[in-house]
Amino acid sequence: MKTALLFSALVIVGLLTGCAIEETLAVTFPGGRVILCEIADTPKKMEAGLTTYSSLAPGQGMIFIYSSPRRGVSFWMPNKMKFQIDLIFLDGEKQVVMIKKQVPICESNLQSDCPGYGPPDAEVRFVIEIAAGLCDEIGLKEGDQLEFALP
């Protein structure tokens, strides 16, 4: 019931902010906070990320799902992003391996001109983007375990 209400609220927020809610995944954080994340699991969705969003509600996010764990995962924020985010990098067991808070937006849309963020040595299977400041609000830290069921 609680998840249904959250989903309904996010659909309304999505309509009001001009964001379409695509296929989603409920991610449970330590302490029980649930974030409804749009799934980015294709190259096209991963490339676009949140650049088409005008804002991001505290209960909304995006999860990037790789088919298998990989090293050298790096994210960057082109200037077409309209807001800052927190990045959460997870391993194949859904454990937090790195957090980058309040990721700054680059002045360029060229990846080569912008800093990248990601754990250089850890294997990453999932990356979650949420509203900037939410990691601090939740109290999320490296080593924490997140919960979600893959579609």
C-alpha cells in the first residue's frame, strides 16, 4: 500500500515536472527509506541518464544496471544537466562501494573536458543517482547494503 502511494505520487511529480516515469525499481536504503528509481539498462537510457529531467524529487532516482560487474565505471555531468545529484556505486551484492555527493555540473558537454566520478579499483554492477544531499539525509555510507529485486 505504501509503495503504491509512493508510486502514484511520483507519477504526479513526473507529470508536473515534465518527466516520464519509465520502468522503475523500488530501492530500499538502510533505515527503510524507499526511492523509486527509473531503470537505465540500455546504452541509450544510460547515455541520457537524468539529462532530460528538469528536477528530481527526494523519492525519485535512476538506477543504472550493468549486465555484470565491471571495473573503471565512471560518470560525468554534462552542462545539459539541470541540477546536482548524489552518485552511489554498488557492487554485484548491492553493497555501497563509493559515494560521490553533490556532483558538480561540468561547463562542457564533452566528456573529455569534464571530471569523471567512480571507484577506480572496485567492481561496479549498479549506479544510483538521487537528489543532491539525500545521501547525507539518509546517513548512507560506504559498506551499507541496499535492497531491491531485479526485474
